[in-house]
Amino acid sequence: MTGSTEGSAPMGRRRFVRAGLTGMVMMAVGLASGPAATSTTPRADEKGPRPRTPESALRELTAGNARWRTFHERNPDRTRVVRQTLVAGQHPFAAVLGCVDSRVPPELVFDQGLGDLLTVRSAGSVLDEAILASITYGVLELGIPLVVVLGHQSCGAVTAAVQAVQDGQALPGHMQYLAEQIRPAIDPALQGLARLDAAITANVRLVRSRLAAEPDLAPRVMAGGLAVVGARYELTSQRVHRIH
């Protein structure tokens, strides 16, 4: 498969539509702020130093999202050299637990390429044993210093869970599992869009807390070698902002 060129009509339309949604964005806003962290370990794809600390990994994701929002993407880095180099092994610098929503692919919204991110996705970023095992593998076996729980505006899974609670009805089949997992994030004191929006953010916080407390991950978090952070992607601006 081949990708579209910069000047193609489909790419032009995509940039025009997304530019209309984005408007004027500020490069200074991102996931984290502070002085640059040093990192010296070469990355497998030879694109530069691999972030070794949670802080440097956050800075890289912040920079990538800024490139995405302002149409200065430099990925996917899919050259022959990169592909051949990655045959020998992978060294992703962050794990992202995101939603299955087709509008929020982590590699794109953070402008990262092959071998950069370990991505794990489930509807509503809901945890189960397979998700937990996958993230634990990334941290323990691949030495990943950062885990990001990425929720997003207008999440369909959270919307369905909120609606199910309001209607007092179960969702069909396995989807009820998602509703039960998301239910603790739903604030009964809120109504309408405010309830939905708050539930999306609260769900990210709950999943982040569960991950940070996992026995295999908590010691690394306490020692400062691992950070588990929550973040949210806004479809209207393409901005990722951190949730504390």
C-alpha cells in the first residue's frame, strides 16, 4: 500500500477539514512542562535518543501532539532502513492505553512512528486481564518508563454506559461488561452532556489509579522510574491534555 502525497486532493481536503476544526492552537500547551530531561540510550530506529525517563517521554509525546495539531507531522517513519532496523527488536518509549475509537489512533495524535509506542486499545480504555498483562509486559520486559491512559471527547463506550445507567437497562452481550467497568465514573448528580463529559474524565482517572496501584507497576512508580498518567484527546482541537 502507498500513502498519499502532500499535494494530493484527499490529503488537501483532510488538512482543510481538520484545520477548520482546529483553528488557532498554541504550541506551548501540552501534556507536561518543565526543563528538558536528558536521555542518551540510542533508539532502535536510529531517529534520535530514546526517552529514558517519564519526563522525557512526556515531552516527546507533547511535542508530537503539537506537530499533529499544527500539521507539521513527520511520521510515520516507515523507510526501508527503519523497517530493517526494527527486525532486530523494539524499544518503545511509552505505552498508551487508548480507546478503540477510529478517530483517536495514538501513533497519529502523538505523531510517532514504527517502534515508538506500545499501543493497547479497548472500548472506553477499559481494563481486563489481557490489557493489564500487555501493559505489564511493556514495562517489565521492554523497560517502558511511561504509561498513558488516553480518553477522548465524545467517547461512544462511555456514552453507552451513561445511557444504560439512565435507562436502567443492560447493554447487549459483552458490552454490558464495559458498562459495569465504566459505571463508577458516572456522577448521578450531573445531567445531560455535563454527566457524559465528566464521566469520560473520571473514567480516565479511575483506570490510571488502578494501573498505578498494580503490584507489578507500583514499586517502579514509587521509585520514580515509571509514571502512569491520564490524558484526554479533544476531537474538536486535536489537543491532548493531561488529567491530574
